[in-house]
Amino acid sequence: MRNLEVEREVSTMLPTMWGEFRLHLYTDSIEHREHLALVRGHLDPLSAVLTRVHSECFTGDVLGSRRCDCGEQLQLALNHIATLGQGILIYLRQEGRGIGLREKLRAYNLQDQGLDTVEANLALGHPADARRYDIAALILKDLGVSRVRLMTNNPQKIRDLEALGIHVVERVPLLPTVYPENAAYLSSKALRLNHWLDLGDLPHVGLEHHGGNGKKPHP
């Protein structure tokens, strides 16, 4: 099997509502997908750089879907980087926790029939979470960064990046807004995928029959 590599194909300046960024486009050597790195300010290789590793979510990032918290996390991360005046947002092309847009939409239909987000993926023959972060680690290393303050609620992302040689010095939470449309999804992320979310802030959404760790969301 070929070793995974990333290549920086093109870079350009990008003025945005959050200020000016340097936008780098990378391709990976295995699936040849295009991944992005938005860089704000000077990157000090000796400092822990504020960083978000964000997986593509067309419905949340572009359309503002309230079925998930992805779009809001993207906005929060860019706001944090803008406030600090320095940081990195890596945008990985792995839609739907790695199963692709078509399968994610099929999973939505299963969720509407009563499955949670994990059960829906499994019912379609996919892992609960098929994402990988080796591409993000390679991009960070290409940018000269090995220490990060990572904006995430996902403990697995931290473990994976640490195993890939990226030292996560600090976790910066990205706390979502709870809507009726995403309450069950957020509860499932906390109960089934062990994301750091305060269930005390979530309404009771009837997940008692599900597996996982057996805990119920607080009323």
C-alpha cells in the first residue's frame, strides 16, 4: 500500500468577514481529494497554534442545517481565530463522518424513522465514525506546526492527532446551540461517541432504549 502524502497545490490570499487568510489547497496521494487550510497571521513553530480540524458538512456548513452542530462549530472556530488574530482551520473532505453526502442523507431518513446517528450509520453498513486525521496531521507538519490548541469536543480527534505526532497542548471547547432539531443528535454524540457536551443543557429526548454507556440525558 502506498504511503499517504499530501501536496500543497496552490496558495492564495483570501479576504473574508473574519479578516484576511492565506488559503492553501492540498491533495492527498490516496483518494486524491482536495483539502484546505485557512491560515491567519504568523505561525510560530515554537508555540501552540489555535487550530480547528473540521470535517466537511455541506448541509451544516453551507445550508445552515440545524440537524447538526457542524456549521456553528465552523463559525465559532473562525470567530476564535479572528479574535486572536492567528490560527489555522483545516477543512477535510470527509462528509458525513466519512461516509459521503449520499449516505449521510440516507442516514437522515433512517434517523427520521427513529434511529440515532450512530445506529443509522451502522444500519447502512458504515462505521459509526469513519473519519481519519492523518491528512490533517500531514498538513499541520507541512505548515511547520506540531503543537496546537485544538478547538474540538471530540476526544477521539485528540487521541488520533497525538498518535500522529501532533501535540494537543490544550482543548478549546466549541459549545453548540441546542435546537429542537439537533437535541437528539447532540445527545447521541455525547452518549454514543463520548463527545464532551454538557447533557444538563440538553432536553430529555428519549434515548433510554439505545445502547452506548447506558446513561440518560438529563431532563
